[in-house]
Amino acid sequence: MLLLTGEYQHVVDGKSRVLISNKLRNQIDVDEHGSNFYLVLGSNGILCLYPEKYFEQIVLAVAPGSAAPDEAVAFERISFALTSKVELDAQGRLLLNERLRKRAGLKNHITLVGVRDHIELWNSENWEQYLTDHMAQYQKQMLQARQIVLQKESREH
């Protein structure tokens, strides 16, 4: 199972490279998910890194015919056009494609966020604003999830 967690602050260097933290990379089973990544422009314009074998499973799971034909063609065309297979260099740095970086609005201070099955690349100030805007909702959902687990455990004992 893929379970990427944590937030890591980094700076994009003068050659448009960003370090992908060892703490994030070590959470990925290379045998199961591969050592390379796919860089994808995800929902809300967030740039995402998916481990290669996991992303390939996602692509194969999208059922042909699950949308109207013209929507399916547009989705496939755009999603593959805006996706790049990438390798990290020997120091664990990712070279950010300038066009994709511009589309995602990424500046020099980046926060990498582990989000279960992928890594999101955020402008650090945008990430902090997102946390501020969504913290109350998160706290409520966490409380509800804990209550469900505790109730289930009490019924089992």
C-alpha cells in the first residue's frame, strides 16, 4: 500500500530543480512502485508526482467509455500531454519543466506534501493559506473518523 505523508519545505534552485526529500522517497517501495515518477498537472492546477508503476495502474484503471466520447478524448489528450515521465538526479532532485511550472504557478519556495498516493508541489505561501482555510474542516473530519474507529473497537471487545 502506498501511504505518503508529511510536508517538506524546499527551494527551487537556479536550474529549476527541487529536492525530493529522502523522507518522502523512503516511503515508496521501489520494487512495488518503481524509482521514477510521473509529473502530472492535477486537480486545482496542483503539480503532482506519482510513483511510475502506481501511475501506470491509475491510467489503466480509467475505463474507456466511462464518459461521453468527446469528453473521454479531451481528458485523454490533455492528461497525457500535461504528464511527463521524470527521473530524479543522483542527489534526488527533480528538474521542473518550465512550461508545467508556469501552468502550476510555482515560484521558488515550494512545499512538498505527501498525499496518500502522490506528492503535491505547492507554493509555500499557498500551502499555508490552504491549511488556514481548511483546518477547521480537517479537525471536524478527524474527530468524526476517530469516533467511528473507537465505536467499532468498543463493539468488537
